[in-house]
Amino acid sequence: MTTTIETRLMDLTGRVAFVTGGASGIGRATAHALAAQGARVIVADINETGGWETADAIGTAAGFVHLDVTEETAWCRALDYVISTEGRLDILANVAGIGLGGDFEDLALADWNRLMAVNATGPFLGCKHAIRAMAGSGRPGAIINVGSIAATHAAPDLGGYCASKGALRMLSKSVALYCAHKGYPIRCNAVHPTYVDSEMLDPIAALYGSREAMVQAMARLVPVGRLAKPADVAAAVVYLASDAAGMVTGTELFVDGGQTAGIAPSHFG
């Protein structure tokens, strides 16, 4: 079989990827997608059971490390482990995140701090220490931060979440420019999905009466008429991690079915 240029560009054979939030949802799909392109994948999550399930499902091309993304010492231990066992780090996918909604006046400081810790501080720590691990290798590196359309489009009941994802958006751009300024061969980009049909939506299903009703209501807001799947987002991460995106840094890829482009067809009646 003839190997196409596109296939070669997407090939990640020999590269080592570190994926946070890999125990479920987008993180799990990302780990599988990177491994499918030949990468050695280290799954990281605070959920050991789910993390090991992901790694075991991938097989010998994957491993697992426990990681609380909000703890700097945990990041240092995790990436030191990767370098000591794998000898390199080529790809960081910051996927771990949490969501929380409700009336802004009722948003507790503890919940605000938790949103910021997981959704903004976690990726900051990952970027900081991944750059240190990648910069001295002389090899190209790629950092992909998974954000949300909430980073650019606010919602009245998602004040804390929008703020945390907005911070992640600008972090991604700043890291990209920093690496370019320093002459590091490291690219940094963000992926912003629409609503993703994953476990992350389960806690709010009761607000709609059922999960099915929730999915239908959300799908009406997306021009293509459906929610994103974790695999849709994972495909974008793989692209940005690959040589196909070699000239792409400091930008953002919306995986949103056209939601941020304008008004969904259902809004016209």
C-alpha cells in the first residue's frame, strides 16, 4: 500500500505523548487517537481506576501515572517519571477540566477557585514543566490545550467556567509566543469544542428532566444538529500534535459544528 503524504504527516510513531484527564471522555478518546497514530501515550488522571482502564485498553503502547493537575509537585514527579522511563516528551495534551454552572450571585468562592485551579492553573503548570522537558531536546514539541467555546462566547449561567476557559485561551497564545521568542521548537494551540456528549454532561441532565432531553436541547443550538463526540475533539488534538500542523501555533481550532459562526438554523423557526 502506498503511503500518502497526509498519512506520513499525521504519523506520530516514536513520539511520547502525555494526556491529562485520560480516564474518561475527551481525554480517553485523545489517548486512543494518539496511540492509533503510533505515539507512546502516558495517561494521567486523578482517577486511577479510569486511567488504568484507558491505558489497559490501549495496550503496551500506553502507561498510566496518577496526577492532580492542580499540584505543582505532582506535575514535577509525573514528568520526571516520563523522562526517566521514556527518555523524551514530545506532546502534551491538557485535557483535564471541570464544569460548574448556576446563578453568578450564588457562585461560592471555593467553586470559583476550583474551576480556576483545574481549568487554568493545571494547564499552566503543565505548559511550564513540559516546556522545560521539551526545550532542551532539540526535537519539535507540541502542546495542545482543550478549552471550550465558552472561552470566546459567554453564558449567563457559566460565569466561573467561562472565565477559566478564557484564561486558558490566552495562556495558549502566550505560551506559543513565548516559545517562538525563545527559539524553542515547541508549538502551542487550543481546541475549543462545543457541547460534548460525554460523562461531563451527566451532572446537569436532571435540569432537563432526562439525559435524552438535555442532548436534544443542546443539539438544537448547534448548526449541524448534534453534539460533538469525544473522538471529534481527539481528532483535532492529533492534527495539532502532528507535523501536518508544523506551521500552526498560537491559534485555536473550534470543533463546534458551526456554533460560533452564527445563529443555528433552528433559531429561524
